[in-house]
Amino acid sequence: MDLTAIQPAILIASLMVSSTPILLAALGEMVVERAGVLNLGVEGMMITGAVAGFAVAINSGSPALGFLGAAAAGAALSLAFAVLTQLLLSNHVATGLALTLAGLGLSALVGKPYEGMKAPSLPKLDLGPLAEIPFFGRVLFSHDVMVYLSLALVAGVWAFLRYTRAGLILRAVGESAEAAHALGYHVIRVRILAILFGGALAGLGGAYISLVRVPQWTEGMTAGAGWIALAIVVFASWRAGWVLVGAYLFGGVTVLQLNLQAAGAAVPVALLSASPYLVTILVLVIISARGLQGAPAALGRSFHASG
Amino acid sequence: MTRQAEQVLSLEGLTKAYPGVLACDDISFSIGRGEIHALLGENGAGKSTLVKMIYGLVAPDSGRMTLEGRPFAPPEPRAARAAGVAMVFQHFSLFDALSVAENIALGMEEAPPPRRLAARIREVSELYGLPLDPARTVGTLSAGERQRVEIVRCLLQEPRLLIMDEPTSVLTPQEVEILFETLRRLAQDGTAILYISHKLEEIRALCDSATILRRGQVVATCTPAETTAREMAEMMVGASFAAVERAPRATGEVVLEARGLSAPAPGAFGTPLRDISFSLRAGEVLGLGGVAGNGQDELLAALAGERPSPRGMLFLDGQDIGRLGPQTRRAQGLATAPEERLGHAAAPEMSLTENGLLTAAQSRGLLRRGFIDWPGARRFAEAVISRFDVRTPGPQAAARALSGGNLQKFVIGREIAQRPRVLAVNQPTWGVDAAAAAAIRQALLDMAAQGAAILVISQDLDELFEVADRFGALVGGRLSEIRPMAELSLERVGLMMGGAHDMEVAHVG
């Protein structure tokens, strides 16, 4: 076993890349759940974003348009969920599961002609002299724009929920739809907007897999990232900062175990492959066991204005 | 006090129909500047629909409203608030996980930045003697404090019309007195107040005039100070009804006994039970009062067996029943009825027959070798329905389809009809109209007269004065000393319930 082959700077830099899809999807789902909606269709929206982003990028030659297309596709799929659960009052859990199945099937169909093609690559953001700083330059200042966008979104969502009136209304809707309605807020409208935001972020996360991380299209390539994103939201106690911690932890252990496998560590491969899931769940369970914050009180409950 | 020249709100011919019911039928009245106007009526009389129309939650089918001389037809609550209408809700308007300041900001049109808002909250709450900490999470507040949040939220908007929907149901008598003082000050400053309540003595003490609704129509108006509570009750019901009578009765052996009953809080916002001791004799009614959220639900759950208790704390006929489950306790003659009707006392989607069966199966022999005796179960449900005047199409109706008051009559009646030796009830007449409440109380007293032991947990002090022989107050999960009811005054009872906490009379001046 040769552990010297693992360089910390590259390890940290690649963990940021490998965590970004889950971070984006989990952040979006966190906002959805804070509005009181449980959308289990994250996996389906991610894979739809992955294929849509890939197809748009190939046809237009522009990765930026690809990401826009992915966000639009994720939001479009989530709109179906929004109409079913918010307007037709269908069950959140069943509808979300159906959304995942639909997304997986749809993406396989749409993606068939694109298999084996190579996506135009997303250039690294040129930060000039910053990237020259030893260690930190490599770790922090030599990424593509989506990595920075995802971090900016974490800060933005945190500030939105904490400091803005719209964020307060969104939390209120997730705490008690009846009370928010009695005060005259449009529960359904707020929830639909949150669902669309969650869908768009899941789509971006998916496109990051197909356009940057892999970068090509294979059927079912999200491989459960959407489910991990859902778990991270719960264990992060619905807080933006902890979502970031959870996503980077998962991404970090994933990268580390791949490196360990490559270095020939004397641990069964199956155990190494399972380690990101085990470590993330363990750490976040310990965090959430301190009881920082409970689930939004109205999570997963349909709301219908009566009399 | 009504000055017609200075009307704040006037309603003309307001009508609203729902499928199958005319909730409000041609309602007209007006409220003057500085007037405290009572809106009286039983459940389903149309009070809440009327208030929702004024607050913009429901649009009237026909009729006109005028606010300060201008036509008023708010399409949504925001518009009503902007026009100067504020409302303190009975339910559903606070968010447990948010702070006091956040809750208040949600009820305002243009909330100032958090720091200024916090300062304003302190200022206004102290001005009116309703101290509040803006940073506290609402879920950790007592019921009385929650109400202060609602009231301060309204006061910050400097409303011209303040609507209060059953505001005193969660307050001690001392807190009620302070609330009234606050409301009188507000009225002096020119605010019009629409006050909804079914506590007639409070209306007599507070209100300048009253409008009485029955089945969606205005049936009478009166000056509460010049009308007796009984006359008002009869106007509400539309008929006279029998007063509750107490037959003299002898008390027997101790049947139910709690010795130092303690239990941890069931959840984040629950109350622990702390060292509760009492003994209940056959033929007596023990009344336990207290402000909501002081351990009532937890005590009933411990008595019912929903939460088992450690050994040596709970005894029925001298036998330790702490570890026994609800069915076994029922079989030994201890019946209970919790406060929450839907989902606790009754399964909402199941029929009345099935709901009857759920608690009466054993005591009424409705099971035969594990099979249900459906005709017997139906007869039992029908008997409860007719004896307690439950208004429903029949025993096949789902519990959810009944109005709150009617379902309450059914779930209490179901227990009374099983003739248990000990009956513990929580809020037996909550949301039930005056005539039916009198019938339920009479039934409880009749049971006691026949030798049953009755424990009534209630937040309605008038009710406890009417039925209880002895009284104790629940405060923070502890039980006060138990005293004979006849020795107690309303004021004394209020002090036993914790008095007015840290409240003080408004010092506006």
C-alpha cells in the first residue's frame, strides 16, 4: 500500500467537485421541505437534469446553456409534482416516488442517441494569481464556476431563510399551512415556487455529473445521489450550513475511499465502497441527535383551504 | 355607549351560503368608535363565517360592509389589515418553531427591520402590561403568553377594529381581568372591538352591546349589563332549558387514588406530571382546573393507561393499576374521555357505531368469541345518540362528519352510557352549546348520585363550580391542595391556578 500517492491538495480539490451534485440537490430539497413539501423525486429530477444538460450542451456546444437547460428540465419535472400534490392534493410520498421512476425512464429514452459522446468541457474559472498560491490555490481557486455557484447558493439560501421576509413566509408555510393561510399568505403559491426551485437545483446537480464529473452520458448515472441528498437534508436538521457539511463529508469519504482503493489498502473493497454512506449517516445522526432543530411541522401534509 | 354618528364598521344584509347550509343569512349590525360589541351564538350559528368575511378570508355572496364610512370589501386578509382590521384568532395562527418577533412580523403588513421590531414589541407589550421576550421560541410559551403574542401583534398595527375570537378560554381569572383592562383602555382610545365568546358572565362584565346569532340570523340584540346570563343563553339556544340540579348525595369508599403520580414530559412541548396526589370517593365529583397546557392531557393519559405509570402511584379499589393497559382498566370500571375529539377520543373516518364499539365492546358484551355483534353495537350507538341528542343522520355517519359539539356529546355519552364506576373526563363540554352542556353536566351529576366517582378536568371554571364537590388546580404539572368547592371564591380559584404570572394592569394613561 502506498499512501504517499494520495496528495491532500488534490484530494480536497476533488472532493469539492465530487460533492457539488449532491450539495446542489440537497440544498434545493431543503428549501422544498422547509416549505412543508416532501419531494422524494430528487433522483428523478437529477437524472432528467443530467440528460437534458448533456443534450443541450452537445447540440449547442455551450456547457453554460447545458446547465440552464438542466435547471429548466428539473423545474419542469418538478412542476408535474407541484400540480399533482398542491393542486390535485395527491400524496407527497407516492407522487415523489413516481417522479423518480418517471425521471429514470424518461432520461434513458431521451439519452439513447447521446451514449458514448463527449460533452464540451466547462473551463476552470481563471482566478489569475490566486490559483498560484501554494496548496490553497490548488484547493480553493482552481475550480469551475459551478463549484463557486453552489457555495454561493448555500450562503444565499441561508441568508434568504434567515433574514428575508419571503424566507420567513416560506418557513411559516412549512410550520403551519393553516396559520399562514389565516394570516392571508398564499400557501399553494409559496409551495409551488419552492418546488420549482428544488427541481431546478436538482437539475443543476444532475448536469454537473454528466457535464463535469464524468463527463458523458450513461443510463442511470446519478446512481442514488438523489437519495443521498434526501438523507442529508434530514440529518442536516434542515439547515443550509449543515447541508454543506453533510455533502462535503459524503463527497470527501467517496474520494478518499477511491484513493485508498487505488493505493491498494488492505480493506475489503465492498467495505470501502460502503464507507461514504456509513460515515455520512453516522456523523449526521450524531449531529442531529443533539436536537438542533426538528422537522418543519407541516412537512408532507397536503393543504386545502376550506371555508 | 353606542354613538351612531361614529360608526367604525357597519354590516348590511351580509349573506353567505355553503352547500347545504346558509351560514350567514342577511346579517346587519354596526359597531361604533370605542364600542366593545359582543357577538354571541352557539357553534354553527355563523359567528366564525361572519368574522372571516370581515377579515377577508371569505367573500360574502351578497350584502355590504362599510368601514369608517367607506365601502369595505377586502379580497384577502392583507387588505383587511391595511384598512385597519386586526384579529386575534382562537386557533391556528401561531408558528411554534418561530420566535415571538418572527410570528409578529408575519402578521404585519410592513414589518420593520428585526431590531426595530423587537424594540417596538418590548415597548408596546410593556405599555399594555403584557411583557414578552421577542427572541423566545413560541413553542416554549404558555397558553397565556401565546395569547399575548397575538394581542401584541394586533396592537402594533394600531387597528381601528379589533376582532377577538374566544380570547379568554386559556386564561386564569386574573389574566382575564388584565385583558379586560387592556381592552377597555383600547376602547377609550377609540378602537372598536368585536368580541366573540360564549362566556356570558364575561360579556356582561365587558361589553357595551351584544348581537346574538342563531342559525345564521341575527335573532336579538341586547345590552349585556342589563340582561342576565340565563336570558342571553336562552336567546342563543332559542328555547329555555333546565338548569343543572345537584341532588344531595352520600360519598362512599375511596375508589381511585393517586399517590405521588409523576411522569416525564411526553414531548418537546408537553408537560411533566410532578408528584400528583388525590383520592376520589364513590359518589363525589372532583374538579381539576387549570390553564391549558399545565398537565391536563398528561394526567388523563396516565389515568387512562395510555402511558403506564410506575408501580405504587395509581390505585383503583386499592389495587395497583399503574402497569395495566387501557382495556384492562376499562374492564375494571375506570372509563376516560380525552379532550381532543377527532383522532383521540374518536377515529375520524370510522362510523359512530364503530367508534362506540371501540370503547364499549367489553363492558357491553358486544364481542362473541372474537366476532363483533353488529346489531348490538348499532343499538348501543343509537341509544347514545338519542339520550344525548346527538344531531346526526344516524349511527352509520363518520365521526368526522359531525360538528365538534355533536361529536363531543357522542364521545362523552358513550362513556356515560357504559355506567363505569369511575369516570375521568377532560373538557367534557368544550365547544358544546349551552343546552347540551347542561345535559352533559346533569348526566355527570346523576352518575355521581348513583354512586359513581367522577373526575372532571376542565378549563371552564363556571362548569367546575356547577358540578364539582372539591377542587384542585393543575399548575405546571403539579396539583394544588384540594379544597371543598363551596369554600372557594372565583378569585381564590384564580390564585390557585397561578394568578396572573408576571402580568400587570396596563399603564397607558
